[in-house]
Amino acid sequence: MARPPSALDLAARAAALRLGRAITLGTIVVRDWGGQHRLGSGEPAVAVTVRDPRTYAALCRGSIGLGDTYARGWWDCDELTDLVRVLDRNLSGPRRLLDRVVASAAPILDAPSRLRRPDKARDRANVRAHYDVGNDFFSVILDPTMTYSCALFERPAMSLEDAQVAKLDRICRTLALSENDHVVEIGTGWGSFAVHAASRYGCRVTTTTVSAAQHDHARKRVADAALTDRVTVLDADYRDLTGTYDKLASIEMIEAVDWRDHDAFFARCASLLRPDGLAAVQAIVIADESFERAKHHDDFIRRSIFPGGCLPSVTSIARSASGAGLRLVGLRDVGRHYAETLRRWRSNLQAHEDAVDAMGLGREFRRRWHFYLAYCEAAFLERHISDVQLLLAMPGWRDPLPATA
């Protein structure tokens, strides 16, 4: 034990264990300085070892406290993903009630929030806080394509790299890319889509990112692939993009866009497209009924991983896109593939812990990322969140396929 428990620690522990007796879906076995306590029944069953008595009081901060204390090494668990799944299942009832309460109060809650002004410098800083931790780190957890979004496992035995290529190819085919197209990509990542689209479909790609690390890596990657005549990598905010393009792609970038900027995001997308243009947007989404609460709620992800981020819902995307003149003409849910993608990333991180530590990022950083990946994996497994590939069309677009009877 890190230190003797204080009166506050003991009170928080008693309250936490008392609340834990309400668990009915799954089992959590808690071991601490006071013995062992079995909470709930059934599967999944997980064992938690509490090393620091301050853990219990920190749980008052919800997922923020849970993640922070794990990162600090105050507790451990034999399977993080299953722990979060048990907690998610047993909190679903109260969460649904809170969703309804917040939705009814949305006009009141939204009013002061809308006073927030757009700030490109703030948004750039938020993006860099996550993506600029180092290309070496991301090369450890990602596959060789350096694709940091949901893969598509068309066969269970597929490698992560093959599954990412399958995802990139599906987006290209959805957009019906050809050598006649000029595509604008909002959110370069490390350049995987731009290189894939240009090299396999012959199109031109203009792609942009505000991450310095990603920009440098993507430019080198394009040069190494001898694609500088077809791919242009910009260091620019999406709001500063100009020009007219045939197609647009944005793969899991909108999660970094604040909900108050969604209308502006899709307005910019529409302004960049020809009258008959198409846009493919892949997005992590929260359930429609939870969107109003998520807008105003700070959780572990927003506080510790993606500052300034906000998960949209399918309805919120459709509403903002429609307001910009874009029609939703296709939707594919690929959320079930994200749990496996995250499991592979976490496995890579676990297999290369020594290499990560050698980067000087620190043990707390590594543990925080373990928790983040498990936290997200559980959310996808429990369908609390999902991932969708949306096809949006400008008013002049017409489906080239013949209508069926």
C-alpha cells in the first residue's frame, strides 16, 4: 500500500463498495488493504487490485478519475477492457436517464456555450497535443501503413495492415475515384489515404493537416513514393482551404471539431466541391440520444487524450451537412471492426513497452494509453459508440447506377 488510508479514503471506499453492490451485469472482484470484495455476478468477471487508498475518492470524478488513477499506477486490473464493459453495462440505465434530462435542457445549456468563438490557434494546439507526441510512438502501435482509424476486417485472420488497406480501398471505391479526379482530404493523418488513392487510382490529392509531425511524415512518404506530381500535402486549417475539387475525403477527423463548429465544417466541405461532387466522411459517432449530454460532458477522453474533441451523432452530422447543401446518400456502420482494431493497437503497445519507455515518454503516459485503448474498445463492444462511413453528395450529383424496380 502506498500510504495509510485517511478518513476520507475510508469513507470513499465504503461508499464505492456500497455502490458496487448494485452491479448486476458482470462481476468485479476488488482486492485492497482491507481484503477481497466480490461485486455482482456473471460474466465478464474481472479482478481489480487497489494499491493506493486515494483511488476510491478519485472515482467521484468518473472516468477521468478512473483513468488518471490507473495511469499513476494506483490500481491494476487483469483485463481493462472487461472492467470498462462491466461498468458501462451497469451505468447504462442512469446514463439514459441523464441523456433525457440533458436533452430537455439543451436550449438552456447551449445558449452560453455558443458564445465560444472559433479559434484556429486553440484548435491547432488541441490537435498537436495528441498527434505530435512523436511519430516513433505511433509507428509502434499502428501498422506499417500508419493508419490511425478503424480498419476493415473482411476476414477474421487478416493482418492489421491488410485490414487498413481494405478500409482505404473501400473509401476509394465508394467515391468511385479515377485518374480524372482531384480529391481534397481534410485530415492527412500520416498520409496513408493520399498515397493509396494516388498510387492505386491515379487521382490527384490535396491533403491537409495541422499536426506538424504528421505533415513532415506525410510529405516524406509522398516523396519516397514518387508521388509529388499527384499529391500535395498542406499545413493548413480546413477553414483556410480554397479551390474546387471533384471529391472529398475526411477519415475520423471530425471528432476533433467542436460541436459548435460542425455547421462551419460541412459548409467548408460543400464550398470545396463541384456542384456534382461527392464526400466520404468516416466518423466515430455517439448514439443520437446521447449527443446532447456528450456535448457538455468532460470524460477521460476529452480531458486526457483528445482536448477539445466532441463525438458527433449520425443525426447531428446529417443536420449540419444538410444545412450546407449536402445530401446523405450512403451510410455503412463499421463499428464492430473498431473493437478489433483497438485490440490490435493495444497488443502492439503491450508488446513494445520497453521501446515506448526508451522514447522517454514515461510510464504514466504508457499506462494512460493502455487505459485509453481499452476504454474505447469496451465502448465499441458495448455499442455505446460506433463508427460510420457516410457518403454525402452535392445537389448536382446523380447516382450513376440504373434504378431497380
